[in-house]
Amino acid sequence: VQLVESGGGLVQPGGSLRLSCAASGFTFSTYAISWHRQPPGKERELVASISRSGINKNYADSVKGRFTISRDNAKNTVYLQMNSLKFEDTAVYYCYLPSRSYWGQGTQVTVSS
């Protein structure tokens, strides 16, 4: 199993980023996937999750209306579109496969002026 995140970086408040999580080593379309983040000095928290079909999605209250999770089962990839970014969105963002308790290596997102 492998989950590889990409797309992080430095962005100004109000800006946007799109994170990608490329999966391999398992039948991607049959598993739900989630994004989590760990702000500096804080616990890791759930950001968003998506069902295997992509129909059912859930979001943390702090990102509702700003972030959108999606997946492309043909490309074995999950995305996290992040708009209207705030300072408090600064964190390492991780892709997670709940059924196997498997984490990606993470990608850093820094929101700063």
C-alpha cells in the first residue's frame, strides 16, 4: 500500500491550493479515503472524508464551504481543493486509508502573508 501526497506549498491568506493523494497497492475504488491535518504543536485532526463511490462526503466544521474533497477512481487519486485559505489552515496534510490504518507521508501547507 502506498499513498503519496503532493500539491502543498506556501500561499497567501485567501488563496487556493489543490492537494493530490496518489494511491497504489490496493483496489482503490473499493475503499473510503480521508484527509487529515496536523497544525504545529497540535493533534492530528480529520479534515474531510469521501466514500468509495465519491457520493458521500464529510467535512470538519472548520473547512465546510471552503474545502472540497473528490476522487478519480480511474486515476487512483483523491483530491482536496482548498479555497479561501486562512492562517489557521497551516498544517501538514495527510492522506489516510482508514480500513488499513495507513497514512501517507504528508505535505506541508503554509498560509502566510
